[in-house]
Amino acid sequence: MTKTCDEVLDLQLFGAGDVVHGTQAFVNANAPENSTAYVSTPGSESGLSAEMKTFYDKTLIELAGPSLVFDQFGQKRPIPQNGGKTIEFRKFSSLPKALTPITEGVTPTGSKLTVVPVTTTVDQYGDYVELTDMIELTSVDPIVVEATKQLADQAGRTIDTVVRNQILGGTNVYYCPEISSTGEETEITSRSDLSANAKLRVKDVFKAAAILKAMNAPSIDGSYVAVIHPYVAYDLMQDAEGQWLDIQKYTDPATVLRGEIGTLGGVRFVQTTEAKVYHDANLGTAQSLTVTAYTSSASDVSCSNGVPSASRVTVSEAVTADLIGRDVYYTTSSDKVFATIVGINATSKYIYLDAPLTGVTYASGDKLTSAGCGKDGAAVFATMFFGANAYGTTDIGGGGIEHIVKQKGYGNDPLNQRSSVGWKATKAATRLVEEYMLRVESGSSFNGSSIETN
């Protein structure tokens, strides 16, 4: 019978009679490699064996695995050993067509592979939780086991976000058109114009796949892959109806990708809550602020906190000091001006901007919205489509991630009151072929102030 990760932890990390981080024995993850003991008692020199340390690291990787959605599709490279902080990936340029007929008996010149090195720098990430002697004595659950589960989840989400943020910076982007209540399409050319009505549809999926195909992006086991947020997946499946192939209908369930939910138009969809959401925090008490008056007169834009201001607007909603420094758009029916809030006057509901509003035709009801999201503060969701070898990542195995346990008394702990469990990872990711990936940005029927950026 195959055991779960939790069962393996419970059965193998701790033997019968061992007290982990308790009053009888302590796990020591920094013991000499030739040590054979799994635990060490106070005052002894023995500690966690090399085999058990390896088991800890493998268990952390296994528990972190479900969060590694973006990471699973990258071209993998091992962490460089004794080679500095720079790691090299390679991409191969396509060979030109061989259209010249071959002369009988004459060997043609042939072609040469063009290998383009792409280098990036690895960085370290990590965290730990500190455990007190009182928690260890009074906790009902095995505290190291529970801490390891939580840390593994954190490690997986952190590592995957490092990869995600790198590929999000790609140069190819497609904005889903806005669909009116009568079905009319309006082309969208910027994120700030996307509304909840610009949903991802079947038509957009086929278009994204066509864009990748036109760029000769190689497939991943016969299909392209898209990483999608659950809210966007809901909209798409509602639109797809009978065209959507759920994973339960796959003829070979063994080939299901981590997080995969189904296939449409030659694209396999992998769902994760870590798919990027562009949605800035509310502007005070609302997603957008309604403008009631403005002035760009140089004699009337003196900012209350002494920062130079180019214009001042009055809004109907309450404003607070935490708005200072926020990037916003001043939006009218025909204009949109980018600006940064440099000051506020809460009593008069004034907002001071660093950009002049010259040339803008003011009308009551104009909006101030966050610059990091969609129209009127709408959340924008990024669905990443890509083929094989679009980007590269370092492998979390082979030293890429480490599980670290410190026993009570380490460091400045004269009364043996503190122990800790933590993780440390070395990670890097880089885009290799821009044409092999496409960021599709859309709105969603799930939209509101409760959605947060991630």
C-alpha cells in the first residue's frame, strides 16, 4: 500500500519513544555527516545522519511539489557547483530551409547549429519558524511535522512565483476584447482598459494557439500549455460548453500534468490560484474615486505636505494618507492621464497629483483608478500560454532546496528555550525564446474589492 507524505513523515521522521524538540531528545540537522544517530540528547555530539538529512530534503521537495505549477514546464538546469552565482541556459536557433537541390555525387556544404547562451544569476530564498519549549511541551500535534508541512507549502509557492514573475515579463501580450451585452466586440490595447466584460473565450484560446503556432513554437507532448486562474477557467468553461475536454475523459490519465483541468483547442490548461492577478488595493474606500472638481492653476496646487504638485482634484469619497505615492489614471470619457498622488487633504477631499491635467476636458463623474489594474479598478488576470523550451529554471533537486532543523540551545539560547525549522532554496529562471510564450490578459465575471494582487 502506498503511503501519503503525511504518513511517511509520521512513520519515518520519528521513531518510537523519540521526543522531537521535547525534553528528552532533539533533532539535530547540523550533525557531522558520519553520524548515525537520528536524534541527539542534550550534551551529546551525535545528530541527524546524512541519510536522514537527505530524507528531510526529499520530503520537503515532495510536499512542495503541488505548488510548483509554472516551474514544471521550464527547461531545467542543475544548481552550479563551485561555479559562482551565474548559470547558463542555451537556446538553439532554427535552421533555414534547404531549398537548393543536391548535385549528384557532390556533398553539400551543410549547416551549423547556432547556439545562443542565456545567462542569469541565482538567488537564495528562505524562511523559518521558531518554536518555543512551551509550545513543544503543550502541543498535541507533532510540531516539527506540522511546521514542515506549512514551510513546504510556503517554499513551493515562493519558488513558483519566482518563475512566474520572470515569464510574466515577456514581450508578447494579447488583450481579450470587451464584449457588450449584444455581443459586439471592442478591441482592447492596454491593461488599464480591460473590464470584467473582457472575458477569456474559446475564440481567444484558438487565437493564442494560432499565434504560438505561427511562431513555430514547439509543443509540449503534442499540445501547448496554458496556466490559468480558477476564476478565468470558470468563464472559459462556461463559454466552451461541449468543446471542453475534462481530464476525467482522458484516455491516458497517467499523462495528466500537475494541476491540469482539461483541454481545449490543442491547449492543455493547468489551474492555479497563483496565476497572476493585477489588482491594486482600493483607493481608500473604493475601487475608484469619483472626481467632482479639478484645477491645474499654479497658484492653487500647493500640496499640504510640501511636495510640489501639478494639479489638484476633489473627489466625493473619503481619502486617507496611505494614498500618497500611489500611481493612478485620471480617466475621462476620451482621455487618460497617468499620475502619482503626492499629497492629500482629508478634510476637503483633495488629491494632489504630480502630472498636469492640461488638455483634459473635465466633466463631473470622471474617475481616478489605480494604474496597476483594469478599467475602473477591475481585476486583470494573466493566463500564460507557452510551448516547450520557452523559459529555463534551475532544478530544486540536487541542492536546490534544503530543510533546516535547529535544536534548542543553538545560537544565543542559554536556557534552551528556542528551536527552529526552516527551508532555504537557490533559484533562478529566465525567458529563453520570447516567441514561444504569450501572456493573455482578461477580466472575469468574478470581480470586486475582495480580489487581491498576488
